Amino acid sequence: MATDMASREISNTQQISSPSPHRQVQHSTEKKQTDHHSDCGKSFTQPSHLRTHQLSDTGDKPYHCSDCGKSFDFLSTLQRHKLIHTGEKPFQCSDCGKTFNLQSNLRRHQRVHTGEKPHQCSECGKSFCEQMNLKEHQRIHTEEKMNQSSEFEKSFSEKSEKSSLQEHQHIRTREKPYHCSDCRKSFDFLSTLQRHLLIHTGEKPFQCSDCGKTFNLQSNLRRHERVHTGEKPHQCLECGKSFSELTNLQEHQRIHTGEKPFQCSDCGKSFAHYNSLKQHQFIHTGEKPYQCPVCGKSFAQKRHLQEHKHVHTREKPFHCSECGKNFTHQNTLKLHQRIHTGEKPFECSDCGKSFTQHNYLKQHQLTHTGEKPYHCSDCGKSFTHQSALQIHQLTHTGEKLHQCSECGRSFSQKCHLQEHQRIHTGEKPFRCSECGMSFTYKNSLKQHQRIHTGVKPFQCSDCGKSFVRNNYLIEHQRVHTGEKPYHCSDCGKSFNYYSSFQKHHVIHTKGKPYHCSDCGKSFRKQSYFQIHQRIHTGDKPYYCSECGESFRFSQAFKKHKCIEISDGNGQ
């Protein structure tokens, strides 16, 4: 018998290591015989099943992963594990194209499309997508609890057959005969009531030997001990990630299957996690249970409160690895990082334009519909965007909340203050890629770039002349209209342009406001003063590329060029 067992084990080991189709077919045609495990007496119809059982008893893990060194009981488990390293996902969903490394995960995922719930409870008829969800549900009906304490297990074993039958009948009748004298809550089983009573007594008989923390259930102690041991016994076969709790694994697996079992009864939206559903429902109820102790502001989600608290502490814990900028909120960091990556995941289906944020896309789409949902209560004017309405309303209130700390000037918008502050800092963040010239304002860069492109978008409807800037067009149109809006209060003379008016006004004041500190000479115009200063500085900005000579004044340079041309013609 021992020899037969040994030879059978060798045969089975060979079969697991390198399965042969011929051997498998031959085995299936043989007459079934029963093999017994000598240690536990359990019987098996196939030798391979006996061998599998023996490995589980001995703890032997003969199959090793060459990539990470992890060991496995069975070759099939090793083969599945190796897909984690290769990243191979050979099983594809025909409905949505999503791929999976295991066929079983594909089958589970397909239930999202079919709505199939093949696992039915024999007690109440409720159906589930996953077998593990059914098993969890069945604990409601059965005495067996996954994490029962040893004391309660003992109390169950001491029950008479009669009491066990009575408790089983309570499941059928939905009767809950065990009542809590403290809160009047009812339970199917005595053991469940006993566990519940610990809530009222506050008794926590199970203590952690590592940190001294106490628990009311032994199962809770076991789970807690994994904090110290680092044990994560529940592994995802799809991606290899491990979890300390089975429930955490089950929640995680919904990422792979796409299952969203928790549905909102108000709007029908579904969620992968129950906690996400609870938070979503606050939208419908308007409930904001998380209040800031500093300013009293309330939030629907706890994480939003935690992020809000950074406003009071001035803490910016979220750091951009690209540019070093810090942010108060993680979501703000994520949005900022799209500047570096160039990612614009939200695309307009009408024109194809893409945006970094979903709310930017929503606002943009109003330009296609022509909708202006934001109305001013003072004048009735409508706006496409709420921000535009808020800016407009400042014209009625005259409010300027944003003040410059350098000069005290106030602005109605924060962005205008930020632009203004560049005057003090000297910052010119907008650089021309053609010539390298930098500008304080983005609009100034756009206007400058028209020099390189030759674009003149502002055209006069009277004569067809085009201009780089709109204000140049407005000034030009006065030639056709005859408008002279700038009037001299001294002589009554009018001018088309403000610059012409300024030059004229100096005649009446007889002023020469521009004084040279070197020689004391005064000038009526700033341009004359700047030219004069070249005498003292020695600056000669006009350079002849032909002979290398430099000139202080443009007239001298022009005269020199004429001489060169005439000399060249003479030769």
C-alpha cells in the first residue's frame, strides 16, 4: 500500500508539473476509484484531488515564482500569479473592451452588463452577483458567524438539539425572540444578544498583548493584531494587492469588475462603496454634518472639512514635484499638475475643444447653446458664466475688495490686483517665442506677436485700413467722423488724439518739465530730453553695418547712409 501510494504521488506530481492531454483523457475513461488520506481518512475519487489535499495539509509550496520568490501550493496558482508580473490580460469583455488577467474576473465583470445574479439565498430568495456576497448575507440566517468569540462558540455547543431547532425555526418565521432590556432591540439568536449587551456594559474582555488595547469581541482583537504583525492575508488575484480585511478586498475587487451595487433611490446613480452612496445622499438632503470649529462652515464630507482647516492653519501640505508649488487642497494640486502634463481630459463634443476641468467644459458648452442662465437682479442683464455675473455686479456696488499692499490701490477683481502687482515686482512672465521679448500682461504679448505674424484683425469699415490694436482703429476712425474729443481749455482748440493734445498743452503752460541733471537744460517733450541725454551718456544707438561707425542721432545716421549710397553709385 505504501509503495502504491508513493508511486501514485510521483505520478500525480508529474501530472501537475507537465500535464499531458493524453494522460488526462485516459484518466477520465478509467473507472472511478476511491483514494483515502491516511492522516485524516478523507476520501477522493481522483488521485490528483488527493495530492492537492495532501499539499494543503503539509503546507508544502513547491512552485516558486522566479520574479519575486513567492511560493504556491499549485502550479495553476503560480501561473495565475505570473500574470501580475507580465501584465498580460488575455480575457476581454466583448461589451466594453475591458481586459482581465483571469477568466473568472471577466465572468464576474460581465454581470455588470447582463445584470445576472446567479447566487441565490435558499432561505429568502435574495440574489447576488458574487458568491462571497451571498455567504456574507447567509450569516443573517445561520448561527455561524465568521468572527465569533470562543466563549460564544462554547455556548452554542452546549445548546440542546431542541433549542437549536427552535432557533432555526426563528429564521423561517422571521421571529426575533431575544430582546435587550436596555434598548428593546430584538435578535434572532441568544449569542447575538449576548454580544450586543457588551455595548451597554462597556465590557471589553479581549486585550492586545502588544499595545494593551481592549475589545469586546475576540474577532475584533484578531483583526487589530494585524496592525502589529502587518499580516494581509486577503490577496487580489487580479493585481496582487493584499488586504488585512476580507471586506476591504471585496470592495477593492469592484475596481476590476466595475460592479456598483449601491444605488441612490433619489436619482438612480450607483456607487462601488456604501460610504460613497451615503456621502452622495447629502446632495439630496442638503445635510452638512461636518462643521469647522473655527469659522462654523459646514461640509457634506469629512475630507472636505479636513482640507478646509488648512485655510485657518495656512498649511499647504500638497506639493508639486515639478515646480515646487504648494497647495492647500489635494484636488487643487491635481488640477495644477495638468499644466505640466498638458492633460485636458474634458472635450467638447460640438467643437472638439478640450479643457483641464469639467466645470470649464460645462461653461464653454453654453457658448454653443447660447444659454445665459445668470441674471443680474439690479439691471436684468444676463451672462453665460456665474463669474461674469459676479464681476458685473461690482459695477453696481462699486466694491473693490482687493488692495495692493505696495501702493494702496484697490481692485474689484483679484486677477486685476495680481496683474497690477507685476508693476512693483517687475515680473514679465509672458515671453515671445520669436524674439525673446517679455511682457507684463498676456494681452500685451498677443498684440506684440502680431508684429511677427503680420495679422491686423481690426479693419476700418470706411477705408479698409487694418490695425494691430482696436484702440488704433478707434483713433483712426476719427479721421472719417471728424470727431476731436480732446479740447484745450485755454484756447478752445480740439484734437483727434490725446497725444496731440498733450503736446499742444505745453505751449500754454510754457513749461519744460524735463530737466537734465548734468547741464540743467530743460525740454518740452520727453523724447527730446532722452535724445539730449546721449550727449552725456555717450550712447550711439544707430550703427552702420557697412562700415561699423555709430551715430548719436538718427539724422546724422541717415545722412551718413546717403553718402555711402552716392559713393557706391559713383564707383
